[in-house]
Amino acid sequence: MGVQIGREQEGDAVVVAVRGDLDLDGGEDLRAALRQAMDEDRARRIVVDLEGVDFMDSAGLGVLVGGRERARGNDGDLVLVATGRSVLRVLALTGLDRVFEIFSGRREALRKSG
């Protein structure tokens, strides 16, 4: 399965919703969506919704880390929405669960942005 990425404005935040496999191919699509959100939408807060992600590898993790660094460099932030066991496990195994702010739902992540 490939990846599908949706993007929508929610107040001062942009939600980037990912569905499918976040691997080398999907990672490139996510990188493009994050750049677009930061450059075109001028979003200061990016919420990456990983609820629809079935599989994530190191390439996907690298895109998330790079996106967070770029957002922070622009005085913004990038946070995650994740509850799936496989995604949370990868984040925990890599220690990224201590790097990213992770929310259990989109509404919670957006409420924090205000």
C-alpha cells in the first residue's frame, strides 16, 4: 500500500493527515506536504496525524524529525497525533516519543495550539 496525504487548515495550524505506509516513497510525499504547509500556508504549527499509518520505517521517521527541525527553525512547531501500536512502538524504540509532543487525538493537538 502506498501513502495518501491530506492537508487542511485548522485555525492557525495545518493538519497533515497520513494514511498508509510511511516509508521511503511515502516519506518523500510527506516531506513535500510539510514544506508546502510551512512555505505556502505559513503555518506556525503543524499537526501530523498518523492515525491512518499502517507501517513506518526509518525514512518516515527521518522526514518527521527533519520537519520538526525546520518548523522550529521558523519559530513554529510540529506535533504528532498517534495511538496506533505499531507507530507508537517505533517512536518509543527510537526514543522519539521523548522528542515529539504526541497527542491521542487531533482535537487535543489543535486545542493545545491555541
